[in-house]
Amino acid sequence: MKKKNLKESAIRYEINLNLDKVIEVLGRLNFINTSEVWFESLAYDWIDNEPPEEDLDRVLKELGY
């Protein structure tokens, strides 16, 4: 069973509640190429690809954590 990652859980929570802000942050940090369509899947794809801890930290910092 996979160990729960609190950082990943926090980002998933933010995707659910503040999708626009998460997309803005991911685009600004060049983690995704922003698009007019499928923007929700871009965020989920990024987190599902298991980014390094440093990237999770950068996103959370930009989100105010």
C-alpha cells in the first residue's frame, strides 16, 4: 500500500478548491503548458506523474503553504 504524502494531498485539495490558482502557479513555474481546454486534467496529470519533492515544495510555497 502506498504511503500517504501530505504534500500531494494538499495539492490535490487545492486542485479541487482553487483550480484556477493551481493552474496559474503550475504554468508560471513551467511545470505545465497552460491550455484553454483540459486544464483540470493538466493539474491532475502533473500530480499523478509523481513530481520530485522540490517541485511539490515550490508549488505549495506559491500557494501560500
